[in-house]
Amino acid sequence: MIYPEEGTSTVPDGCALVKGAPHEANAKLFIDFTVSDDVQNLIMDQFCRRTVRKDLQMKTAGEEMKIMDFDLKWASAHQDEILALWSELIR
């Protein structure tokens, strides 16, 4: 989900301020909420997603969750190629 008018961008396992967006104070409150203990535990429990916080214990079943690096700038620059490949894979 993206809320550029409020100055925030959020996904289930992270969030960020959009530079120069209005309502910076409200955006910061929203980010504080999304990274709170309660919300991060809910994300782990209900969506099986990893937390963005290093002080919370990961809740995984079985073996440890594998974490990979993701180059957002590269992915953004190659968006069309990635979406075309995804379309081929889901057919």
C-alpha cells in the first residue's frame, strides 16, 4: 500500500517516509504505529512475515527463515523485465 499524500509508504514488513510529502508529523506517527511491538508481532503471527525490528524474536516454524538481499533500485530500473518474466511464470 502506498499513501503518498500522507507522506508514507508501507508494505507488510517495512515502511518509509516519502521525501517532501505533506503531513510529515502524521506520517511519522503512522510509522511509529507500524513498527510498534503489537503490529510487528501481528505481522509475524498472522502473515508469517519477518519483523523489521531487530529486538523482536522471529517466530518461525521449523528451520530458520532465509533472508536475502533485495536491491530495490535495480528492481525499479528493471521493472518491465521483471513483470514480463513474472507474467511468463504464472501462465
